[in-house]
Amino acid sequence: MRSLRLALVALLVGWRTVPAQSAPLKGLDDYVTRSMAAWQVPGLAMAVVHNDSVVLARGYGVRKLGQPDRVDDNTLFAIGSASKAFTAMLVAMLVDQGKLKWDDPATKYLPGFQLYDPYATRELTVRDLLTHRSGLTAADLMLFDPRYTRDSILYRARYVKPTYSFRSHFGYSNIMYLAAGQLAARLMGRTWDDAIRDRIFNPLGMSASNSSVTLLGRLPDVATPHDEIDDTVRTIPYFNLDPLGPAGSINSNVRDMAQWVRFQLAGGKVRGNPLLSAAAFDETRSPPWRGSGRSQPRTPTC
């Protein structure tokens, strides 16, 4: 962990699977404090969910080195690539509604989208967008260029030579998740940001969460990013991840993220009511090559 940002942590503890303890969180604060010192982490927030209840939501350390403001359970953090799970869930909801299928061609919903390899363009499915097996892993620098919009980044994907052949290796791709988010947005007739808010944030009660770095400057309780520069942890500016959107632009706090954890542990339900079918929810956790008998990377669908 050479790159140190203030950390947002959602800790899942399944106490029913271990011997009963009279004080299962005893010593946790001391452990967290020692770990922060060892890793030079200025601050973090942690939640513990047990039996569908948030039994702990707490901040540790400071929001910015050299400043007295403490991290608390309302402090907003950029959650980075944890945003991808929200995009994948949004796609699963659309599958559940019958608006698309996992193995439909991606170009059916993104006309004009092309990869460098014509075969990959033709065969690329919605599932491929979410399983990091497109062969495309490079070109992330253009995701951080504010001159590019989400759609213009997708257009430029056609000029990027693949790192691997199609479906041959696991290769982490922000661009494919951007494509998945834009695909979902077009099917819903709204922006990805609005879709995530209306279909996930609002039903889960994640009222503090947002999807744009431009909003953070107006809010009072926000963590500052840090990095290790010349062996010293220093504050750094926020990246504008808005062009990256569906792959990494969500900001949240630990109380909101605990609601996301509850939703996951409940199998896609909120207060007992499903937001999508069990089959669609389970698909987000299933290996894409089930029963193939071939030697393939066992990555989950989302």
C-alpha cells in the first residue's frame, strides 16, 4: 500500500460462525490505532454490521494531516473502484426488468462502440464489460483528463491496442465499467449519476452519498486525500473522477456504506423487500465460466 488515501472501511463480521464472545469488539480501537500508525494512515472510518444491524460506525484519526478536524461516521470519502459494484448492481437490476440480457452484445445497447480488435467488438457482451476479460487494460490516463467526456472516452477506446487477446486473461479495465454504466444510463433514459441515486442510494437510505468530486467543496465533513511522497505522507488534491463515473466516482461515508453492506448481506433486500430478484442478485457473485471444464480465470460476474 504505497499510495495512502484516507481509508473508508466497511468491516463485515459474522459472529454466528465463531464461538460466542462476551465482548467481541474489545480491543478493536487499540488495534485500529496501532495499524494506522504502522501504515501511516491519517484517518479512517469503520462500520461493523451484525444480524442486519449496524453495531458500530466510528471514525479514527484526522481528516487532514496538520488539521484538528477528526474523522467521524459522517465524514465523506472517495470510495474509488468500490463504485464498480454499484454499476454492476444497476446492470443486474436492468437484467431483472428484462431490459437486457447478460450475454447480449454490448453494441446492441451502445451502437458505435468499438474496440481495436473487430472480433472483440463483435463478440463483446454485457457480461464481458463487468468481468475484466475484454483484453483491454491500458489507456487509463485519458480517464483523468477533464477535456474528455464519458462518451468521448468510449469513442477513443477503438484506438487502444489490447494487452491480452479477448477472454484469455483477467485484465482490470476501468473503460469497460464506464461502458457498462453508460449502457445502463442510456437504457434508463437518464445519466448514470441519476440512475445510481434513484435506484440504489435512495432506496437504501444512502442520503449523504454522491457521485461527483465537484460537490465535495461545498460540504463540511470531507476527508482529504493523501499520498506518500519522498517517504513522507502528504496531502494531495482530489482527482476529478467524474469522467470515470461508473468505474470510480462515488463519494460516501461509513454510515451510508453500512447500508450497502446490509443490502449485500440480505441478498438484495431492503427491510425485507427485494430491489431485484434473487437470481439477478446471485449472478453478480457468480463465476462467468461455471461448468465450462476449461482453465479460465474464475472472476465473478461483477
